[in-house]
Amino acid sequence: MTQDVLSTPVRAPVLARLEAAGVLAEVTGHRIATYSYDASNYRVPPVAVVFPRSGQDVVAAVAACRETGTPLVSRGGGTSMAGNAIGPGIVLDFSRYMNRIISVDEATKNADVDPGVILSHLTLETEGVTGGRLTFAPDPSSKNRATIGGSLGNDACGNHSVRYGRTSDHVLEIDVVTSDGAQLTATATGLRATDPADAFSVSRAFELGEDLKQLAKDNLAGFRLELGRIQRQVSGYHLANLLPENGFNVARALVGTEGTCAIVVRARMKLVPKAPSALLVCLGYSDVVDAARDIETILEFSPAAVEGIDEAIVDTMKLRRGPDSVLGLPEGKAFLYVDLDGDNPEQVAGEAERLLERLAANGRMVDGRAVPDLVQRATLWRVREDGAGLSSRPASGGESQAGWEDSAVAPQNLAAYLSDFRDLLTEFGLTGIMYGHFGAGCMHIRITYDLRSEEGRAVFRKFTQTAAELVVRHGGSLSGEHGDGRARSEFLPVMYSPKMIRAFETYRGLWDPAGILNPGSMTDADPIDANLAHEGIPQREWRTHFELRPVEAAAAGADPWVHAVQSCIGVGRCRSEAGGVMCPSYRATGDEKDSTRGRSRALQDMVRGAKSIDEGWKSEDVRETLDLCLACKACSNDCPAGVDMATYKSEFFSHYYEGKLRPMSHFSLGWLPRWLKLTTLISPLVNLVLASPLGKVVAAAGGLTTHREMPKFASRAMLRKELAPYANPSSPADAVLFVDSFTKGFRPEVAGAAARVMESTGRTVGCESDACCGLTWISTGQLDTAKKLMGKAVAKLDDGTDTPIVVIEPSCAAALKKDAPELLGSEAAERVSHRIRSFAEAVKEWVDGGWTPHAVPTDVTVQTHCHEYSTFGATVQRKALAALGVANVNEATGCCGVAGNFGFEANHYDTSMKVAEQALAPALAKTASDVPVLADGFSCAMQVKQLDPDRKSLHLAELLDQRPPSGEMQ
């Protein structure tokens, strides 16, 4: 059963009331598509999306919805795996504007924040203000994009919950708006009006407080016996906090209500001391059950965290990001991370040794080690934090789903529960990929449900029912962190008595008498198999140029294009503002539609023919969401689910512009290699024109920005001069230098430098300068031409040898490495792909093979090209420079903002410069004038020049070339 956008007659009244109140409600197709999903299995289109800027905007939105009977859903980072951040009606996204950290007070150890504040932002601010003495504790894996409001909604916990508990353990007061318009503050001892002068809210606070006390009095035995039995009992409402012995803590009782009772508009949160020293101990086991059997021993050492993963997640991380993405892991097939902390490093190291001795004596641990190295620790935590995404498309093939990813039992019961749970999976013919908070008994298990077929959905329903019964038999909770939402609410009666369910219903009704807040969850729940995102997708063959994992798609019962665009499961790492490179456009605009996830959701609605986006390849809404995609490819590396939006954008544009007039930049820049054949013959004349006032006219006519100085075109003679010594090698080449169009057309001196460096390694150098990888046609979606050019290039390069092909321009190297096999689908393309090296990658191989270059500088600033980052490894430049002996590397970790044609297009210049401010501009600002700046990508070099006109960046080949530049030759 699927649910679609409410009809126009129902929509009009609420939108009119919002408009009259001065609240902007967005109803565009791409906005509806984007907010129809969170990180769960579900899709529920809203009527409209509102981005409130203040509590008064929220009050106005509540009034409009109450008057029209329109549902209202609160949303933070949209990372809910239970479906509690989506719903019909109006969605309020607090993350965009209501995201202030109002105060951090070390004396009182509390913080006053808006609901849209990102958890990691609060942590960093707290540690900065207090000199690292205090921190904000809850740290779910989504902490760099999840918000305070969302964490209050589902009582989020995190990796260190063994020490710090749940969000409800850290709340002091919550300011809320109720569905009848009252503005109340929930405290540790009751309720009050947020504004004492607001007579209605004063009266409402008293009446509601009395009703809640009566509810607790009527249910004393049930609240004491059924609630709060284990550390991670998140399912249902936390009404034990209303008991007299718990102080009538209304604030804590309101946490975990998933937006069904009131709308959070502000909160005061507790801060906790931060231990001066910490050490990660990593343990290897033969399986997760053996790992769980050691939990009680580990807990004796008072760890701050005890987290677990299985080998499927590790294997997927290595496949997607290379073997160096996981460092310091012991032997085993299941792994525990134990975080120990204390007052000093010696004390913590001693505890780690004693822990390892105890576990060795238990006889279950295969291998174990302390991990003091900060780089290794970072990679290990990254694997754990990306568990949901990595397990969704595992290295073993197929796909897994959320749905029963969040059950919890007491830690001492975890091994028995997991053993029985594995038997249950076997009984249903399913596989579960396991990770989670072992120390708290909370397991995240993604399961290989088939949600695309009626038979698979029947299995999903029956399995979930049986799994609920199983966890209850083990004294556990259906949810241990993510909440009940649409995924589990239907089965709360399996866990709770009828009287408790009635108490939940009463509690909700007391808070929300209008009955408009987040319907479908908690009480009066929708069926768990209603509104599934993979249901109702029309059977259609989507003709594509790229081969998009056809084997996996066929196995999953989906068209390859559908399967590809559905790789996004909504975990939202693309919404983080630090770490990695993804997603530069979101970091520039802060708008969900400009995130990798937002674009994926638009494409997912496109393939289902949703009312919001029903034009298929011709959808203007999809085109708009893709417009600010820089095609940097960073998502293909950084996204734990492996989304490759650059490829999807190219594919979409190829169909969208069929029969349509393309933007002029698709000809001026997309056809650049063709123009270069002419400009290299008349480069002095072209350069003269571009340098004159006429140059801006020419640029504007070509759809290019007039805010950039156009690069100077090189002559064909310059390239011949640089490569003359290598034109006729005396023996077969040991390495082939691929000279791309950008190098030929704008900086042929780099080709000469690269050839000389290759020769200095003792290799015979062959050059290929008469082929084009088709990159500019790929990036503009002109794929028929791209395939022809790429096919010719592959035919030239596929010479029957295994000779490495070193490509000067990183983006062209990536095109030949990754795009060629996917576009051409030929064995020749695969053979050539295996031979491709970026220049930095080749340098690392040469040094490892014994080559010693001449002296290199001690300090270097480097802008790693995004395509090189994504295709050849995130650390390829850093590793090359380390191998060369460069001591200090100041790396601009982020897209430069030009990204091929993007930054030269007139309508993208402003975004391009905002992207540059994220990493490159700060890195340049920290670079002394005598420190070399490396920019192997031509686009990156142009952005360096734009930011600092007096500074000349170098290609790594130029840095290593012993011959001085031609202008300095005697």
C-alpha cells in the first residue's frame, strides 16, 4: 500500500493559512520528493515543507495545521531509520535555520540550543568554550548531521552510551509548542508556561501537569514493572519518569516521543566532564556470538564504549575505499571496539593490558590489541560509524534493509539472543549483517529482505512479528535507539500489556488533543508494510549509456538504473559539514535539495513516476536538483552506500537534453578538446582576443563567467618541443605517458616535466598525445560522443601489454579508470582500466620500487583533485608526498569549486567560490609565499590562480622535475 500527495482541494486551505501568517511553505516537486523519505524503508509524501526561522513560525504553522486538520511532522537531519521523520501534511525542517547554539555555560554545565543544532557542532563548541574540560556526550554514528531535536525525538544514544546513557539522561528543560498552541517548558519536576505572561499557556501547563500526575497515579504498578527494565528500553513512551520516585520528570518523559506529543523549539542540555586520556582496544572474534559472551567481562573495566561490527562491513569498506581505509584491525571475523579512558595515558594503557589478559584467559578472543595511533583509530571508528550505509550494499553482493535494525536486550542476555536470532534468520532464509552497541545490548542488524516483491514483503512482515516475539522472550525492547516509528510501532502490543498501550494512547492525547502530530507512529500505528519505498515502482526498462551493476540489479529484481539510484538509503553523510569531500554544493548552500541524498530522492521519485516528479528523463525538477552538482565524484568514495551522483547526473543530462537546446557552456566547454585543435594553431591570436575587452563578450556568449581570467592557450609547437625527446623511443616503453587535452591545450610544460620524471626512474617513456578520454562530454552528458572518443582512446591504448599508463590530469585518469569500463562495457576497456595510474599514484609506486628523486621541499600545500580522491584513493597525494620525504603536508581536503566546466559557467560562479572557501582558500591562507602549492588538476590550478593571482601552483611532475622551467633556462 502506498500513500501519495494529498489532493489539491485538501492542500489549499493549509497553504493559504501559512501564507497569511507569513510562513513560506515550499511545494515544488523536488522538495516534495526530497522530504518523502528519511533513512528508513518508507516513503510518505508531505503536502509541503516549511523551514521555520523562529518559535513564532512554529506557532503559526501549528495553528494553520490545527485549523485545517493537517498533519504536522518535525524533522532534524532526516536520519531516522524507523520512519519517524516523514509523514503526510506539513514537514517542519529545523536544521536549516533554527540551529543556534545560544549559550554554553561551564559553571552550570549546561547548553541552551535550538532544535536544529547538529550534535557534533555542540560537542566542538562545548569543548572549545571549556578548554576540553566538558563535552556533550550523546554521539550516535550520525552525530555530524543528526540534530538535538531529532535526538530528543527518538532518545538517541550513541557509541559511548555505556558510559553516558541516552539523550534523556542529558536533558534539563525542553521548550515546546503543543498542537493547541500552548508554549510550554517541560522540566525535571513538571511543566510551566515558557512565557509567564501567556495566560493560555499558564492554564494549559497547570491542567496538563495535573492530568499527567493522574495518569501516573492510575498506572503506578505498570509503569514500575513494564518500563525502564533495561538500559536501552527505548520502545514506547518513557512514562516511568512521571513516577513520584523519579521526581515527576516531564522533560525526560517527553524525550523519545518521536514528535507525536509536542514540537521542540529549544532545549537546555547537560554537559559532562571529558576524560583527559583515552585508548581504543580492538578485539577480534570468530563470530558475533563469541564476542557477545565476553561483554560482561569487558564491562567490569568500566569502558566508555563497547561497539561491535562483523567482517561484512569491513570487507565492504576495503572494497569501496581501498585496503588502507581500515588500519589496526586484529585477526577475526567479528570485532569489538572498547574505549577505555582515565586521568593519564599510563593508567589507561595498564587497564588495556589487564583487559587483554582477562579476555585471553576467557579463551574466546582470537586476537586483540591496543590502538594508540590516532590515524588508525580514526579509520576504525569510521568503519563503525558508516555501518548502516556499508551494510546496505555489502561487498558480497545484494542489498540489505533496515526494519529490525535496532533491538536491545540486557548485555548479559546478548549472546543468547544473538544465537537465537541467527537461527531465526536461517529459518526465514535471510542474512543479517550485524553491528551495534554491544556494551548496551543494542544490536543494529540489516537484513536481506526483498521489499520489491509481494512475497518478499510477506516474509518481512512475518519475520518482524516473530523477531518481536523473540526479543521480548529475552526480556528486551523492539527498539534500543532509533525509536518505533513506522518500522515497529504496530508491534508494541507484543511488548506491552493492553493497559500500558492504553496509557500510551492517553498520554499522547493529553499532549496532542488536535491529533495532528506525526500520525502513523507509536499509537494507532500504520502497518509496518505500508508506504514501503520499494513498493509500487512501475516496471520499465530505463535505457542507459552506463552499465550500472546489472548483475546486482537483476538479482534484486530491479532495473539497473532503478537499482543504482536507490543505492541512497538516506543516512545523510552528505549533509555533514566537515570530514571528507562530499557534498561541496550542500556545504555551500545548506539546502537539502543540493545534497547527494536530496538528488537521489528526486531520482528515486522519478523512477517511480510519482506525482511530484512524473516526467521521467525530462523532469525539470530533477534537472534543478542536479544543477549544482559539481560532478566531483566525492560521493562515490565518501558515501557509505556508494552513491555516484556524477555518473547519475551525466546519464540524466544525456536523456534530458535529447531534442532540446543545450546550454552554450555545453558547447564552449563540453567541446573543448575539439576547439583546442584549432586554438593550438592560432593560440597567439586567441589569447590576444581573450585578453582584450572583446574577451568578456566572447566568454558571455559561450555561457562562461566574466569574473574569471581565461587561461592562456598553448601552441602545438610548445607541446612538440616538450615531447620531442620521447617521440621515437629506442626500445619498447616501460611506461606510457597519456597527455590529455587540458595539458596539451594549456600547460604543455607539465607534459615535459612528467616525461622527464618518468625517465629519471630508469624507464623508457612512450607518449600518447593524440587521444581523448571524452571527459568534457561525459561531464556535460553528451555520452554518444563521449563513447566514440573513449572507444578510440581505448583502442589506441590497448596494445596487448601490461605497461602502466600514467595520466597527467587526474580527472582524465579517473575517466579512463572508471568511466571507460562502465560506458564501453568491453574487455579492452577493462584491460586499459587496470593499467591506468594517476601521476601521484605512479610516483608512490616508483618510490616503493627504489627510485630516489632529487631533494624535495620540507613543506607543501596540496589540493587533491576530487576525481583522483574518489577513484584512486582519498590519501593518494598525501601518501605520494610522504614517500617522497615531504615532512609537512597542508592538504586542502575538499573540492576546489571549479570541477571541470562547473566553475567556469556563468550561473555557477558564486557557488564555485563558496565551495573554494571550504578548504582551498583556508589552506592557501595558511601557506607561506615560499611554500609550493600543488594542484595536479587543471581546474584546481585555475581556482588557485583565482584565489591568489600572484601565486603559481605546480603539478607534482613540475615539483619533481630537475630541469628549471623554460623561462628560467640559461
